[in-house]
Amino acid sequence: MTAYQKPSLAVSEIEVVLRNHFGPGAAELTPLTGGNLSSVFSFVHEGNGYVVKFSDLEGAYQTESFVSNLLSRQGIAFPKCLVLGKTGSLAYIITERIGGRNLADYTVEQQAAHLPELISILTKLAAVDVGSTNGFGWIGPDGNGTYASWKDFVIACSAEDQTGTFWENWHDLFRTSYLERSVYEEIYNRLMSCISYNEPHRGFIHGDFQQWNILSDGECITGIIDGNCIYGDPLVDLAILDLHMPWSGVIKAYQDFQTKCGITIPNFKARLIGAYYFKGLDGLRFYAKMGWKDAYQGTRQFLLNLES
């Protein structure tokens, strides 16, 4: 299996899409880095900044539109969705652009200085009101989860048959990449053994809460973007941030903040371990498909050394 390639578009194709919605005058069309599954560009029209993203994955952006409305209504800075459309075989979305640069562009020291804000945002995400929706796992275009339980979702994520998705024929990775079946199955079995701790908790999960999807102006966090949004245990987002900023003391800062706010988190350690296994397992598969060997090896070592 070859590494996944984002869709490629000629500038003229993008300009046609923008002209259809904005008329003439779109300028400063610039490719943006960071998106793994979308081709992303920024542009300016009448002095305002926007972003357009293109994907060849089915139904790529309907959920993002729902999430945009959900989060913005609850005071979380997330790009406002303006347009959904299709051009040929590609879906696209046009959103307002949030100012700032990817947190990943800053030094480790500058990233660490943002930790209090990051913990506050994680706490707000965990408190998002999802009471009008139901289900677990991937958030569909109607705002509901795709599965009846967290366990059903986890089992489905590792199913061999993923026809029509990003993970179609993913078992080929056991032959064509450095994804080791024995390691994958070991982590999966550990995940299933502690799933009962995560299963009762249903909240909003950004699903990719790390430096490439967090924007800063150098002084403060200006917003969050993208996401692989699901319903489940919100501690998954905490695990993701810790996996990407292991040097920053994320876990202690989170616990201290919850204590300060009078928030009690039942079975914290067991749930966090389950979150590590869930996200780390998907990370192993993703890094192998993308050809990111260092990330694969680092995640592999972390998961195998994790105490259940």
C-alpha cells in the first residue's frame, strides 16, 4: 500500500470555485501546510481572510459544518463554515480564516507558555453540550454519532473491511509497511481490556487536538481548526495533546486545573490509559500508511511500555 496522497488541483481549478461563490477579486491564494487528508489554501477577498479545503473522501466536510456551528455557539473559537460544495470528484469547504500561525511553528518554550490556555480549551471542549445528539464515534452530517456504543465504535475502527473509507484495504499495511500485526493486536487487546472505563462517558472529542490544529498569534491561542470529531470520552483529546507534547507536563496541569475548578474526574488514570491505547493504535496504522517511521517507532514504544 502506497502512502496516502492528498488531492492535487491546478490553481485555475481553485480560482473557478472561488469565482463561483465570491465573484472576481479573490487574491493571495496560498497553499497551507499541516492538513494530512485535505489540500488547503488561504485567500483574501475584499480584505477578509478565508480558507478553502479540498478532499476526495466521501462526505468530507458536512460534519465539519455541523461542528463549526456546535462549537461557535458555545464560545469556542473554530472557523465558521460559509460554503459546502463539489467540483468534479472533490468535496470542498470554504471557511473564515482565524488569525495566527500553527502552534507547531513556535519554539518548544513558546508552546509550553500556552499550556494554561490549552488546558482551559480542553476543559471547555469536554463540557460542550451534546445533549441534543445521540450515538458514539464518528459524528455524522446530522450531528449524531455513528455507533450505539463506544465499544461498537472501537471494534469497527479496527475491522478489516473498511471499503470506501481512508482505511480501505488497510490490512495490506501488515505486508507492505512496518506495521507489525503482533504489536497491533497486542495494543488492541489491551484497549479492549480497559474499554469499560471509557465506555460510560459521552462528550465531544476534537480527535486531533495537537499543535498543527491549534493557532496562536504568539501571545495567545486564537482558535482551533480541523479535527477528526467523534463522541466518546473527552479524555481522548487530553491523551492526544500529551502524545504530541510529552515534554510539557500536560497531564499534571490538566489535573491541577480540574481540581481548582472543583471538577471531579472518576477513574481518571484508567480512562486516560484507555484513551492512549485508542488513539495510539490508530496512530500506529496512520504513521505506517503515511510513511512516518520515526513517529511510528515512538508511538510503538510508548504504547508497549504503558502500564495497564
